Amino acid sequence: MSESEQIQMEHLSSVIWPARYAPNVAPVHVRNEIMIDAPPEVVWAWLIRARAWPSWYSNSKNVRQLDGRQFQDLALGSVFCWKTFGVGIQSTVREFQPFNRIAWDAQGFGVDAYHAWVLTAHEGSCHVLTEETQYGWGARLLDFLMPQRMWKGHELWLSSLREKSLQGMPTE
């Protein structure tokens, strides 16, 4: 593999951070990853179907689209409200490349965050990377009091995503 191909591959498999949320400047950062024995298209379908998250990811509740329309799958610019880690959050999808990457911001009481996902095909399977950075007094306090809380929550999200993806495409 040439050097330019390697650089392109690394770019495709890493988070593209807005400067404000880069891990080297944000006070809170977690990184989790998993290999899922399903193609990226299946993993992606479960990931963008946010309205179904509460049925398989116990750390999400009350996911709803803000504009009053029936909730559709996430897309670039989607604005949604939800509850995670016990905090009410409003999120906007800021990056959306089908079957490869999605990221949203998250504003709530005491937290300003950016959560990114990168899916990379690998020999019939899918490598999933998720990273989140956070600002805010609430984020810092929870990170101080329960330093592994967000990492464990994301591990749960990834293992639950793997379970759902192994079942095939969502039907709902």
C-alpha cells in the first residue's frame, strides 16, 4: 500500500473532529471500538434508527425528532432530543457519510459534547469506532465522580449494537 493510500485509509477510519471538540483540547474524552461480524450496511441501519435505540440500548430514552414530524432515520442536519446518562440532550447530526461515519453534537444541562462513529468494512465484518468529547461542569463532575461511566456506557452501546446487527437488518 502506498503512503498516500495509507493516509487516505487512516482518514477514513478515524474521527474528523471539529477543532473545538478535538480530544487534545476537550476536558473529557472516551474512545471505544468493536469488531462486528456483519457488513457495515447492517450496522449502519441499526445506528441511524435512533427512534429504536431505547429498545436495545438501555442508556437511551425518549428519543424524538424536534420538528414534530414522525421520526425518520437520522440524516445530516437531523435535530433530535433524547435522554442519556440521565441527562436530557438536544442533538444535531453534523456529519453523515452513509455506511461510514456519523457524528452529532449534544447539548444538555452542564454538558456540551460531540459524539462520532466510524464504520470500516473489514473482510465481511465491520470495525466500529466511537469517540466522544465533552465540555461543561456536569461533564467534568461526572467524569471526576465516576471516571469510567461514559466508557462503560459506550461499551454497552457497542455490544448491544453488535447483538442487533447479528440479527440482520432492522424490520421496524
